[in-house]
Amino acid sequence: MKQDSPMLIFCASLAAIAYVYFGYPLLLRLGAVGRRQSFRRGTAQPTVSIIMAAHNEEAGIEAKLHNLLALDYPPERVEILVGNDGSSDKTEDIVRQFAHEGVNLISLPQQRGKSAMQNALVAAASGEILAFTDADCLLPSRALRLLVENFADPHVGLVTARPRYMNHSETSVTENESLYLRYETWLREQESQRGILAMASGSLFAVRRSLWRPLDPALGDDFVLPLRVARAGMRNMLDSRVTAVTRLDQNRPGSMLRMKSRIISKDCRALLAHRDLLDPLRHGPLAIGLWSHKLLRWLVPYLLLALAASNTALLGLPLFRIFFGLQAAFYAIAFAGLSRRKSVSGIPWSVPASFCLVNLAALLGTLQCIAGRTSGKWKPERKRSVAIRANPEPLASRTFR
């Protein structure tokens, strides 16, 4: 009888963890959560406002602007708005050099945060479609054209690109994160096909202007906007034809942990602000997706602690001594993988290291959210400029009214 409770906790914790990482993806693959939905693309070219907030981005902002100006979209149908959020470097000076090519600059003398900067930029924008992008990613020339094609379907409210890291093999951390990103992108593709996607890639996504509402500075754009689209009864989509390539500068465990815990804390607050979407009776497969892909995944570190504690109470049984040894070995491999500065090839190192880093970030991020602490000021980490090939010839003015 004394072992009944630890046994129940152990089995329930193990089952929940297995569901998050294997059960839910399997249900998606089998079509048990949501049905595949058809949609249509078109060739219409609505006006588009490209929104980009920047803080101390002098290392790559020039390359990024050349990249945006080289996009294959009618110049008279697109405008570029850049927000300088209290930068202390040469970001503002570099952006001003592109004024003759139609790049519009809004500069705030003091840093107010990414969401506040985006609010100011959208207030000055006039496009039917708002395309949000980060300063550290590169876009293929047809990116904007392909994203916009999806808005021909009136049920589509937001379209996101597929993220990819250019330095995926630089360190063990970038290798681990790239592996995790492939898994995450596959999940998003499955959810997109079934109309239950509720997140976007901050590197590039586009949303209908009619769905825009000013952002809460404590919440992020790439989760709260998809949640708003879902609440409005419209569809978020991932367009796998469009890949936004980013250099992952968080290439050490410490910087990666800080970034992930900040994102999870912010996203946790966003989901709590839209907690009505978690009701499966009202929102069906969408709610199941949010529980499985977000909320339960953030609870995995607590389940891991419960698993270890209950396993300790069951060490008198031979089978559970084996389980305990497997857990100890898994964490030892993870620690070894995270300790290595250079890239470590092979899944035996990458999976445990990535798993533990993600779940430690989930623990810290959820605790920060529960404590009511915000994630602090937006401070992008940039280590070097991004080399790209872009058309250097001056383009026609891209402003429109």
C-alpha cells in the first residue's frame, strides 16, 4: 500500500511526458486531432507594410535592408518601416542612409521594448497586410510574394515562414537547437494542415491589418497575434515554401537558456491572457493543440521532478532501480553534451542535451510567469554581421498611400 501512491505518480508522470513528445505527434500524424483542411492561393498583390523593430543592430541592419529591398514584390505595393528602439550604436545612422530608397524610420530616443516599437510602426503603416520580420534573418527574394498568395483565402488570417539556422553546426548548442527546430517545425506543419496552428516564427510572418490590435508590451507578437487570429475564428498557416534564415547567436548554454526562459515566460503570459482558447468544448482540436504543444510541454520539468522523486521511493523494486539508473545516465550524457564547446555529432549527445536545456528553460520561464515578473528589456544578442548577396542597385521608392 505504501508504494501505491509513488507508483501512480511515476506512471502518470511518465505517461504525460511520453504523450507530449510522442503521443501528440503520433495523433497528428494519424489525423486523430483535427482534419486536413483545404485552402486556396491566389495571385492578388495587396499593399504590404514590412514592420521591423531594431535595437543595436548595426552589425547586420545594412545587409537586412538590402535584403528587403531586393524582394520580388511590386515596389509601389510595399513599404518598409524600421523602428529604432533607443539604440546606442549606429543603427539609426545606417537606416537613414536608405531613406532615398523608401525606407521609413521611426526612432525612439529611449528604449521601450519590441512590442511598443511595433505598435508605433503599425500606427504609421498603411498596408492591407502587415509583414513582421527580425533584423537578423535573411529572406528569399520570393518570400513576400509567396506569403501573400495565401491571403487569397478569406479564412486565412496569418501566414508564417519556416525558420532555419545558418550556423547549425557551429557549437553543440546550435546543433542541438537545430535538431529541436526540425522537430518543432514538423509539428507546426502538421497543425497548419489541420487548421489548429496557433504560433508563428518571429523571423517572418504576415497578418491581415484588419486583425491587428496594439500589443501589450509584456507579450510577444509571434504568439499573441496567432492566438488573436484563432480567437477570431480564422486560420494561421505555415508556408513551407518560405524559409527565413537566421544566425543563432545564442550558441552557448547560458545565452540559450536565457533566451528560451524569456520566450517561455512571455508566451505563458500570452496563453493565460487567452485561456478561453484552452476549453476543448468550445475550441475542440485547437484547444487540444494548445494543451499538448504548449501548456503540457511547459509542465514537463515538473513531471520530470515528480518522476525522479517517485522513482526514488520505489528503489526497493528491481525494475525501478533500472529506471533510476537510466535517468541518471540520460542526465549525465546531457551534461556532457552541454559541457562541450565544439559541435558534437550524433543524436546520443544532442537529444539529451537539447531536452534538458529546453526543460530547464521551461521551469525558469513558468516560475517567472507565476511570480508575475516580466522578462525585462528586449536586448538582442548579435556577434557579427550577416553576409548576404543582395541587389546593390537603387530601387524605386517603396512608399505608397
